[in-house]
Amino acid sequence: MPRSIAMTLCAALFISGNAVPDSDPATSTFKTQIRWTSYGIPHVKADDWAGLGYGYAYATATDGICVIANDVMVVSGHLSKFNGPDNGNIESDIFHRGMLTNERLSAFAATQPVSDQQFSQGYAAGFNRYLRDHADNLPASCADKGWVRPITQLDLNRLTMGIGIRYGLGWFQKDIAHATPPGEQLTHQTPDDRVYSASHYDFEVGIGSNAVALGKDVTETGRGVLLGNPHYPWRGSSRFHMIHTTIPGQLDVMGVSLLTTNRVAIGFNKDIAWTHTVSTALRFTLYELQLNPENPMEYRYGDEYRPIIPADVTVEVAGAEGEIQEQTQPIYLTHYGAVVASKALPWTSEVAYAIRDANVNNTRNIYTYDALNVAQSIDDVEAAISMQGVPWTNTIAADRYGTAFYADISVTPNVDAELLDSCRVKVKHLPARIVVLNGADPDCEWKSDSRSAVPGALPAEDMPRLRRGDYVTNSNDSYWLSNPEEPLEGYSPIIGPERSARTLRTRAGLNFLRERLAEKQKLGAGDLQEIIYSQRNYAAEILLDDVLKLCDQTSEPVILDDTSVDISAACKSLAGWDRLQANESRGAQVWTEFWRTARAIPGVYAVPFDVKDPVNTPNGIAIGNEVVADALRTSLAVAQTTLRSAGIPLDASWGEVQFAERNGDRIPIPGGQGWAGMFGMIMANLQKDKGYTPIQHGNSFIQIISWDKDGNLDPRGILTYSQSQEPESAHYADLTRLYSAGEWIRFPFSEEDILADPELVVLELSE
């Protein structure tokens, strides 16, 4: 009997822990086939969208049931019910219940295509089927937890909309929950507690990415090549999960989704490959409201006053004895959006602040990704993302015809330079990139354009994009230098800066690629793998020689906090460093801690940024400036002291210092901080007596997709942290060990490759 058939029965027993209940295929609403290949990669096949959703959920829950259930709890506003109100839980609950209302969710659902409604119905059923099949065998992280429950299509809509507003409204969860009119207090705070929070308006830990697309002019095969290298969290709901989905004759796409999303978000089919990097464009603006002196619940709008409307939000909260109580508190709404309040944005008797988010009513996501999943060329890719369903990322793609493509066609407020100049309001203590507009002037509304499918958003036609026969790149800087030979200029500053210094990570990628092209002229997939896996530290390559010269000129100890520090040990370690952050490299930890502080020294660079040479400037260390030189010596002393205080030898190998722990084993992890000069990025905080661990974010799903001269697909890559974050899983560390060793896999996309996989497991499901 063929292994694939034999394993059908075994899978039902092995995967479920007990036999899957029988069902009659003739009367089934949902029918799917899941085939797992090596490393736990699921290949989900169904004849219709309902069956695909059913299998998609079951396969994803196999690796992420606890993560999905936890995120459903979050977006449903039930953190306080199960975990108590502390640690920001009640603010999260108020935010999600106040923003993701049933009315908004119903309106979202009503706009979705029939295929998605069928998929969502199947997904909910598939998740719930997995939960029934494994009720007595859940991972320890969520076994016996009350928040693990069956889900509905409404929960899926919450998850989808919650992702969309993550980098707009999502930055202001506490600010929305804490907004109260002058003289009033929050329901969940005592008078002594009533202080505004200090908000941090920045991406959550883990968000970033690299991408390179090569065109036919520079590839060995005359076809496209794509490197996708997102830097996403190694734990939680933003963790990637590999999956392959097929509806014969309609859909055949492979790649990754987030554990809590339900489409392939980054991946490939036989004709195209695409990836995303987080864009610099803003997703929101704030509005400063001029309040009525006689009524702080009204704000001026032109020649009239409009009301600030309270909307009650009820949250269930667990008491000290476990009893559940309901707590009701209003959030406050304007025609712009919710009122926010923080230390930087206080609600006084004169002013208040409201936020308008471009994605809060965006219904285009599913349309975009369904079109992207079946795209056959870069023309199709551009058309798909022009549907305006990409909420907050750039798109970089290549096709088998040899076109390299970059675009920041993401949902962005329609605010141009003229509107910013005439309407922007300065607010102290806010980062410069946060835009506050005059809410009293109707002319300061976002512009309306009939070409945009999302009200108030920039039309796709007005956003940057570039096609090339050589290459395009992005590493989270703005669109400006996607290819330095053809800078993109003249766009709204709300999308990002132009003619400004790029990060070390952006410059590393550009320089490594240009070096490779100068050496070989024609590149292949292996060249892009080498760029990532070489673990070169670009900052060290261009700056360390100057630091070592400073070391040679230094003979006296450095006084640090009234303590004399001989920095010769740090200098010796840097002198012996190979300028890589490979597992066997020694000294990278000294550079990491040195540059952590040295990069902020005023005037640290010898050669300042030059717009005529943006890839190579700023450059050099200004060791001839004695003020800078003294600060550099202090940074070396800080690095040496920090590492010794943490119990980390200055000459330990990087693999001893940076690692992931898996069931008691330490797996060395190469790579390092982007700000420290690395292109292949890994971020971890320094732990006393351990090192840089656990890994927080960085290289995650690395895909390098190419085609041979005949146009046949060659998909390669790795999921660095493996398919599951649960220690009980067989796929908790397998790919992580491969990544540590500098290896990768060939993705089994074709039917032939799937059937030939030595670890093939097949499961037929119907209901």
C-alpha cells in the first residue's frame, strides 16, 4: 500500500490523539485534504473555498492553536475577564471593544466576496473541529484555559480588522482608554491614579524586513529572483506559519501567513513571488480640537461647534477572588475618530486630540490578497495591490518573465505637502513623524479623491512604484532609493522622506548587492542566499578601522562613573574580530555594545551624509575630533563594563553568546542588530550570565524564489524559528537547527515533490 494512503488512517490517529469522528462525504459541508511534508509544512487542498478554509484552520491550529485562541481573546476584549485588569489588559479590552464594534464588523462582513464568506465559514468550522478533536490534548500553554473556545466568523473579522489598525489606532490603545474630560476620572482608576500614560508611538518590537528583487538583465537565467527576509517576532500572533493552499484550477500558492491571519501573505506561485517590508508611510493623523470655552464636550469645526459623543464600553473583569464583574466606561468620539489623551496629548478645557485612521473602515484586504495569490505577472501584482488592501507595507516582487518590482501602495491618508504646510500643528513632546492637523478648519480634512477605493486615502496612482530589469530593494527606509540609479521623488511627505540619510541596514543591502553585481554581473539564488548568510557587519567594515586607530592612540584608562577602566581588552577583542556575526565569530558582542552608545555621539561620522552619494555616506569615524574621540573611548569602556557585568567574556564566540533555547538545548543563532550594521537581522536583549537570548525578532521566513531558463519554479528558503512555538511539538526546533547551521530547504511546491517527501503524512477531513 502506498505510504501516502497508509498514512491517511495513521494521521487521524497520530495527529488527533484519538480517532477522528467518521463523517459521510456525500453529505459533508466541508471537505479537505491536508498533506504534511518534512518540517511540518501543510499543503491544504480542497475543491471549494469552504473546504479550503476548513483545512487551512485545522492545519494552522495544529501548530498555533494557543496563539490563535489567545489573539481571539485579545481582539474580543476579554483579557481582563481571564487575566485580570492589570498590565494594560483593561485598556486593551476597552480599545478593542470600542473600536471593533458589532456594527463595524457587520458592515465589514457585508462587503466581502461570497468566496471569503464561504472560506470564513469553513475556517471557523475547521478551527472548532480541531478543538474538538484535541480537547484533551492541547499544548501546556493553553490546556485548561477558559479563553480557549470555539470561534465564529465574527471572530475572524475581528482578527482581520485588528491587524489592519495595528499601526494606526493600535498605537493609541491606552490613550483612547484613558481619555476623560477635564474633571472626570476613569472607571478603573482611583483619583490618585488618574495620570495620563506616557505613550510610545513606534512599531511593536519585531517589525521590519529586507527585500531584494532581481530582473532579467542581471540574472543567470534571464528570469526574476526574489529575496524576502521579513524581521518579525519569534513568538506570538505576529509569528509566521508556512502553508500551501490549492483549489484545483483556481488557486495554487505557497508561503506564510501570520498565525492569526487566513491568507498567504508573503509567498509565491508558479509565475510570481512577492514579499512585504513595513512602510514608512503613516496610517493616521491626529487632529487638534479647539474646545468650546463654555462646554469642553464640543469642538469647533468651521463656524460651528460639534459634539464630542461618549460611547459606553462594557468590559468583564475578574476580581481578586475570581468573580466576574462588568465595568462600563465611555470612550469619546468625534467625526474624525476617537479622542486620545496622554502626557503629550492632554485633554484640557481648551484643547483635545482625536485620531483618524485610514484602515479602520478598509474592506479591501481579502480582495487584494486573493488577487495577489493568483497573479501571473508583475502587471497582476500591481493591479492586486492597487485594490488598496495592503494596510501598512511595501510590496517587492519578481516574476518568471524577469521583471523586478517595488511599490509602496499601502493605505495612507490623502494628505499632500500643501495641506501639511497649511494645517500642521506643532505639539511638544511628540516625535517629529507624528502629524497633528488643525481640527477646527474644514480645509484640513484629508482630501477626497474618486480614484481611491478607501475614503480619504491616497489613490494608488499617486503612490510610488518602480519596475526594473536589474534590481529593486527595500529595508524599511522610504521608497526614495529602491534603486539608487532611479530615485523616486516628488511624493507626499506623509509616505516617507526623500533625499535623506538611509539606515546602515539599507546601505548594507545595497552595497553587498552592488559588490556582487560588480564581481559577477549575473546572479542567481545562491548569491542572494550568500548575502544573507554571510553574516557580514557592514558598519564594522566601514568604521572599525578608525576605532582601532583610536585604540592604538589610547594609553590612559577611561574614567567611567568615577572608576578607572582599562579599555585595552575591548580593543584587543575588536582587533581580532572577523567583522562577521557568524556563530564562530569572536568579538561581535563588543562591537554591539560599543556601537549601541557610540552611534548617538554628535558628529561621530567623519564624512557627513551627502545626497550625491547616499549609499556610501555618512562614513568614517571622526577620531580627529577630540570631543568625539573622548566619547568613543567612553563607549568602549561602557561596552567592556556592560559585558563583564553580565558575565559575558569579550572573546566568547558569537554562537555561545547569542542563542535560542529549545527544550534545554542552546541553539546558536547568527546575525545581529540592524542598527549595529547587520543586513541579516536578529534582535535579542542582553541577559545577565546568559547572553543575547531569547531571540525577540529578526530573520523569520526567508524565501529565495527563482525560475530556471525554461521558466520552471525553484523555491528555496527557511522558517528560522520552525513551525510551532510549543515545546511539545515535533516542529519546535527542527528548522531552527538548520538555520543555525547555515542551511535551508527546497520548498515542496509541485505535486511530484509533495508525493516524494519521505515524511509525507496525509489527512482527509470532512464534516
